[in-house]
Amino acid sequence: QVQLVESGGGLVQAGGSLRLSCAASGRTFNNYNMGWFRQAPGKEREFAAAISWSGRRTYYADSVKGRFTISRDNAKNTVYLQMNSLKPEDTAVYYCAVDRQPQRINFPTTRPQYDYWGQGTQVTVSS
């Protein structure tokens, strides 16, 4: 049974940092892009960042570019999201997900392009 488990969320003041982790179990995803999405209250779930299966390429939404860094450790089957200079508008539930297509060249940025999802971790940024 495939499981993605996010952790590392919490309450932080504006300008602070958090590091999210997403540990996968049940199978390895070394040949799949991985992504992070977020969903604020009353809003659609939106793409935040993605990383290629090799870890050599990354892609970010404009809203987080320059502040967030996605990385992965394929030996640990884990993907990370380092979030710096956090803003109140970053408050959301953060989800990790696995690309449906192995070794896709173009980064997937929409929900239907992803297959397995974690349960999410809450990030709250106070002003």
C-alpha cells in the first residue's frame, strides 16, 4: 500500500522558516517527479513546487520562487520543502504528490497530473 506522509508543519511568525518532509512508503518513486501543493481556506489547491526524478531540476510557482526550495533524497524515498521568508499568505495545508507519468520531461503543475497524495500538513504564518 502506497503512503505519503507529510510532516514539519506548524505555527511560525512572518519572516520565519519551516522545513516540510514527505516520506513515501510502499514503493519507490525514483523515476517520478514529485510536487508540493498547498490549499488555503476557501481556495483551490494550488501548485507550489516540483522536482525531477533525478533531483537535478526544479520548478516553482511565482508566488514562492526565491523563498522556497524543493529537494529530494531518493535513498530515503523522501522529498522536502524548505520554506524561508514566510508570509501570512503562505498559510495553507501543504500536500506532497507523485507525478502520474514516470520521467515526465515537462513539470506537472495541475492536480490531475499527480497520482498519490499525502494527507497534508498545516502551515500557519502569523503577522
